[in-house]
Amino acid sequence: IAFHEAIPGHHLQLAIATERTELPAFRRLSFGHTAFVEGWALYTERLAEEMGLYRSDLDRLGMLASDSWRACRLVVDTGLHAFGWTRQQAIDFLTEHAPVSADEIVTEVDRYIGMPGQALAYKVGQREILGLRAAAQQRLGERFSLPGFHDVVLGAATVSLPVLRDRVAAWNGA
């Protein structure tokens, strides 16, 4: 969770956005594009693994448990809002599949009921950023720069995923 919330996650993301004084305040200071904001933070959990920042197998297990929790959210939010699941069905699914406490499950299910789609944003955003990175790596080959990619992603402050796609495409010449 430290990498998600701190560096290279939200803290870095917010610091860079705040420093982009040439952008309008609503882009620098508003984080209404949940898939972008949370997608970046979830992406950085795996980035930290690539960078060798997890010090133990237990640290890595925590990252994988958090990732599986986010994947379970995809199922539950879709079940509740597209397939008519009851609150109890959502609780039962998470109890069987998610690595979290019963109290947290109940709290989270109530949040998903009240905020349709928000729980999906983490994984949707992460998958989009990973896909954009893979496409840029394939297109640019040896010219691909991971720091350059991150500069393009974070340099926009906060944007919708379609706008992010356009920014990355312009950067990699697609």
C-alpha cells in the first residue's frame, strides 16, 4: 500500500500535477478521473515489483493480495449493477474469494452499492496504462523510455482514459 499511496503512487502523482502551473487549476487540483488516478496508483504497485522494491516474499504477497482484491471488485460491482446481485450475494462472493476481513467486506460492499462503477476504476485504469505502455514499447522498440512514458502519463495532471490514449499515441507516433 505504501507504493500505491506514496512514491511512485498518489503522492508523486499529486506532486507532479500540482507543479504543472501552466495547466488550468481544474486539471492540476481536481482528481475526478478515478480510472486515471487510481489506475496509476495500482499500476505503480506492479512497477515497484519491477523495480525490486519489495523486500520480502511477504511484501510481494501483500501486493498480490491487494491485486486480487481489486480483481474481485470487478466481479462484485458488475454483479451488483449489471446482473442484479443482492448485497448478500456480493458479501458471499467476497467472503469466498477476497483476502480481507468480514467487516471490511461488508463496508466495501455498501460502498460499491452506493458508488456504481467506482470500484471498477482501479483495475480498468491499471489495465489501460499497462496496455498503453505495451503498445508504446512495441511501437518504439529500443527507443522506448520508461521514464519518458511515465512523464507523458503524469504530465497531463488528471485526464480521462481516452485523452490519456491520445497523449501517449502522440508521444509514440501512433
